[in-house]
Amino acid sequence: MSTEVKVPTLPESVSDATVAKWHKKAGDTVRRDENLVDLETDKVVLEVPAPADGVLESISAEEGDTVTADQVLGAIKEGEVPEDDQDGDDAEDASSDDEANDADEKKSTDRKKDADDDRDRASSPAPAPSSGGDARPSPSARKLAADNEIDPSSVEGTGRDGRVTKGDMLKHISGGGSRPVERVKMSRLRSRIAERMKEAQNTAAILTSFNEVDLHEVMQIRSKYKDAFQNKHGVKLGFMSFFVKAACEALDKHPVVNAAVEGDEIVYHGYQDVGIAVSTDRGLMVPVLRNAGQLSLAEIERQIAHYADKARAGKIELEDLQGGTFSITNGGVFGSLLSTPLLNAPQSAILGMHTIKERPVAIDGEIVVRPMMYIALSYDHRIIDGKDAVQFLVAVKEALEDPARLLLDL
């Protein structure tokens, strides 16, 4: 009996998906609920589990195909799967061990052959460069050629009888002899990110204002309480929770920064749903902390860690990414000193964090070294005036430079 594997019901507002990766091939045994194939939408990856035990009989939609809800992806021939059937994993493991042993045995041989090459060159007159291909390349040269996808016959050999040596291959690579080009189709997520970023630039009047923050007091608190915090709450105390709390306080004071443009209306939100940008292998995702202004530092850190794990594992859901009123992005984790972040439409503002650098600053007439961070607010100048943007950044700065007031809600 054959059972069809179908595209599941897609999230609301998603009309189709792309077959991203098959984890099984036709003829492989499968177990019920085992992930067969990943489907990529504009924002999330959906896993399609096997509906029954058996053998994957056929595949109807190949990787890269566009599919819609309830479309047939393949078929499973139902049947009992032996308990010890692991699709050859044991054999592959054994093969890997054998290959590792073979590699160890070859190392000394390769080294001896390369040494022989070197002695040959030292004791013989240097031959004229050859076009290569007549003499077999040395083992290390062959490995370099394979790793860099180079045809050894295209490399000039200076070894005995025109043999291509490791040095010849390295010279060829460093000299630009190999100029590989790879053309890869954009993923659905990357295409959607590009579309939204360009839409934001074309629609909003984006302007960016800057300030800097002395994080000495925040770092003192983290240093003093980080172990106790982690022991009690089971999560690390990071900088992001302080920034979320400071941003929410500033949004309370300057609600237009938390607003959005819809047609000819300004929509003011009486709550703060803060999106936190998370970098993944698939691209940038911005899961949303609901009612962030009402969360404690521990709740913020737990939710951020939860969303980051889901995003990087490809388990993020569309609902996790929708409905934010304001966003925060931290380029500092990659070493960015200063940037102008782009809006996450339809939001009207985004706060950019950057790397922390110790710099000399003047405090009470004295020069001291403090951990400083530049912060940036990109905003839609159609509804947010420069005064609001600057005062928002000042409010964030003041909250972070005196975090006791922030934590005591003063």
C-alpha cells in the first residue's frame, strides 16, 4: 500500500513554498514522523514528517520546485522497518574509520615522496617549465588540486620530468591561476529580505541619529550578579535585556517612535512589541518580544535565547516574526563600530547597538577610560522629527548610564 506525502497547510498569508532539501532519496527506508523534506517559505522552514513506516517509493517535487498546500511531494510504500535498519549508518561509520586509518598510513608515504621531490630538484638542474599532465602530480599537489577544484594538467610543473609539486600548486593558487565562480539562486528568505529592505528605502524617509553610551554601570552590575542571575534564572545576563528595558522606557516617553504609518494615518501603539534581530545561516530574522515593557530582565533573556535557538535550528514560526512595533539590532557582536540600520517595515524606527570599546572620556573634569558604545536610531522622518529621535536616544543613554533607576522604575 502506498501513502502520499503532501505539502501541509501553509501559514496564513503564505501561498506557496519552495522544496529546500530532501533528507531521504527514493529507495530509502523511513520511519513514521521522521523528517523527510524541508519546505522554505518567505520566513520559516516547514518540516514534512513521514506519514508511515516504509520505503520512500518516489519523489514528485525536486529541490527548488515551488509547491502549494496539499500538493503531492512523493509516496511511501508502507511496510515494517527493521529495528536495526539505520540506512547504512554503521557501514558509513566503519568506512569513515577505514578511510581515517588509510589517511594516517598515507601521510608518511606522502611526506617521503615530497622529500624525494625536493632532493630531486636540489640534485638536478632546474628543468624548463612544462605544461604539465605528462607526469603524475605529487600526492600533496593532488590533494590541493582536489580541494581547490583545479585540473593538475593546467598547472606548470617544475618537478622531475615536469611533475607538478605542492609548491607549483600553491604558486598557481596564490597567483590567481584558479578563479572559481559559483552561481547560487537566492533562497526564499534572502529574496524576501532584499524585497523588504528595498521597500523600506523606497517608501520611508529614512534618517539616522547617533549618540554614545557609557556602559560602566551596566558592566558593573553584570560582573557582580551574573553568576547569581544564571544560577537563579537558568540564563545568562546579557546586554540586550538592559537595552530592551531602556528602549521600552524611552518609547513610553516618545510614543511616536513606536508608531507606524498606514496610508494617511499614524497608528500609535499602546504597548511595545520589540523585535530582536537574530543572524542565522539562512539570513536575518527578527522574532518579537510581546509586551516587552512588562517583562523582567530574566524573562527578556529567556525569550531571546529561546527565539535565537529556534531561528538557528530552522524551527522559527511565522507568528514569532509578525507584529513588532520597534526593533533592535546588535552589529556589535560582529565587531561593527558604527552603522545606519535599515527600518523593519512597517515599523518607523530601529535601534542599532555596536561594539563596546574602551575610550578616554571627560567625567567631572577628569579624563577616564570607560567602556563606550555608539548607538544609532534610524527612523522614518515622515512622522518622527529630529527632536523626537534625539530625545529618544538621550532617554536610552540616561537609562543605561544609571541602570539602578531603570531597574527600580524611577
